[in-house]
Amino acid sequence: MTETKTAGQGERTRSALRSWLGVSAITASLFVFLTTELMPVGLLTPISTSLGISVGAAGLMVTLYGVSAGLGVPFIVAWTRRVNRRVLLSALLAILTLGNVIISVSPDFPVILTTRLVMGFANGVFWAIGVSMAMRLVAERHAGRAAAIVMSGISVAAVVGIPLGTFLESLSGWRTTFLIWAGLSALVFVAVVSVVPSLPSTNAVSVREVFTLPLRNARLRLVLIAVVLFVLGHFGAYTFVRPYLEQNASATPFFITLVLMVYGAGGAAGNFAAGSTVTRNPRGGFVAGSAGLVVSLLLLLITIGHGLAGSIVALTAWGVSFGVVQLSQLAMTQAAAPRTFEAAMSLNTMAYNTSIALGALFGGLFADHLGVTSVVWYGLALTAAALLIVLVTRRRTSESAVPDAG
């Protein structure tokens, strides 16, 4: 009897360990997807110089990636609704690996843009399925914790990934940086194949049902509007933070790396601060984070943002604010559509990534025609609009406590 009981406990322990290893592999997947998406942010200047294009044109690497990630995801998620999620995630990582290799050896900018466009489709699908996969791997009572761990990959990417890419570029060039990221993507692919168990799809939602969801769900509709406005403002400004600091604070490549790491550390702190409260009041987290970002952009625009110390203060506050909003908007989406979370996340991903693309595009137009300072004003205006939308629609966007299981 004792031996049987001990054996059963050991089996459950091994099963639980493998489940959390699977969550870790999905978190690593988020890390490589996000860093690949935003890698050009820290490399805009050397890429534009190397390829003989403007900074605004180089920003299209972010724009087209976001376009495909946003516009394609609801269709691909619906069309693959019966595909095993482990198989689908493995295929997405294979595309990411190959894409980074191609970019590292691409002879010209059009090839790079085409490759980024294809990679964007894989990125968008991951954002729609990744969190729900992690929640399915563990016991129901731990599903919320698993989701939070996966989303922590955002902070790791901001703290380590993007600044590390900037640092590696300063040592070896931007092409080598993308090649190194191809290697990291391949390692994550191996991890997913090794530790993530079979996950048959359980969310068979057609394309039509996906797109009618916000028409039938007023709360989700308002959340998506707020997300669009916030992301347009945030990424419009963030995409051009390097040339802004170089122009207004005489920042060196080393300082850019440092300040991006500080920004990422702020994001991690924001995630940590929001983690304990966001499930109880995600709307409050969104309001606080959006207000913090407005203040951060104002700091960059006034005198404090024109010096190195002032830039660090502003970027730290910016990172904290973004970390809070990132978790809050996910919890708001979850609370608005708990029974169709994967479908709602595909719409959230479409709105989010399309807004990244448009934010980078509009930011590039402002940068090329009115100067990089105008991009910060643009980001300020859109972020303030997102804050206003949530404040004036308080009844619709307020949520009660969200269960830990999501």
C-alpha cells in the first residue's frame, strides 16, 4: 500500500514538473517572438546606414511585421482550429528560425521586408494560442499563475533581449545579431518539441464567429478600442526612441543599450506590481499605467528628457507603466470573453499588432517630415486618448474579480 502510494505521488510530481517545464518552454517562445518583432527598434540607425535607407523606411521592418501579425491571425487561428497546438507552435518556431537566418544574409531591403512579413503571420498566431496553451498544461487552480509566467517573457525580452541585441550589434553588426537570434529560436523549438505534451485543439471557432464576437460583446469591443489607441501611441513613440535620444540627449550606442535595459527593468517591475492586483481590478491597472506613460512622455519632451539622467528617469517610468498596462489589457480581454478566450485573444492580437504596425508607420512619417520629436508628441496624444476612453466608459470596462483559472 505504502509503495503504491509513493509511486503515485512520484508520478504526479513528474507530471507536474513536465507541465511547468512546458510552461517555461512557451515562455521562452514568447521571448524569441517578441525580441524578433522589436529587434529593429534598437537597430534602426545601423540598419538604415548599412542599407542606405532613411530611418523612417527602416521602421517598415516593424510595420510590415505587425501588419501580417495583426491582420492574418483571426483567419489562421480559425483555419487551424483543429490542429494540435503543440504541432502548430513547433511550426511557428521553425518559421521564426528560418526567417532570422534569411534576414541575416539578405542582399537587399525588399527581401528583408518580405521575410518579416511572413514571420509576422507566425508571430500573430503565437500570441493568440500561447497563453491558453500554458493554462491548459497545469492544474486548473494554477492556470492564472501559468498565464502570468508566460507574460513575464515580455519583461525578460525587454530587460535582456532587445538591449542584448543592441549590444551584440555594437560588437559584431546587425546581421550577426539576427543570426544569433535564429540560433536561440532553434533552441526554443527543440524545447517545445521535447517538453510540451500533445494539446489537441479545444476551441473550434469559425472565422465568422471570431469576427462577430465584438459585435455581440460590448465590453470586449471597448477593450479593443482602448488597446488600439494605447498601442498606436506607445509603439509609435518607442520605435523611434533611439534616434530621439541620439538627437536630443547626444546618446551613444552604449547609453542606448543601458537605457533600454533600464526600460526593460521598469517593465519587469510594472509586471510584478500589477501581478498581485490586476486580476481584481484590471481597469484600474490600465488607467494607472496609461497615466504613467503620459507623464513619462512629457518628461522626455521637457528639459529633463534632454539629458542622460533625465532620459533614464523617463524611460524607467515608461517601462513601469507599460508593464502595468500589458498585464491589465490581457486581464481585461480575459474578463470580457472568458468562454471564448482564444478567439478573443486572436482579435486582441489583430488589434495589437496592427496598431504596432500603424504606430511605426505613422511614427516614421512624422520622423521623416516633422522630426523625431514630433513622434513623441504623437505617442502622447494617442496614449492620452486611450486613457480617456477607459475613464469615460467606466461602467462598460469595469470588471469584477477574475478567477485565477482565467
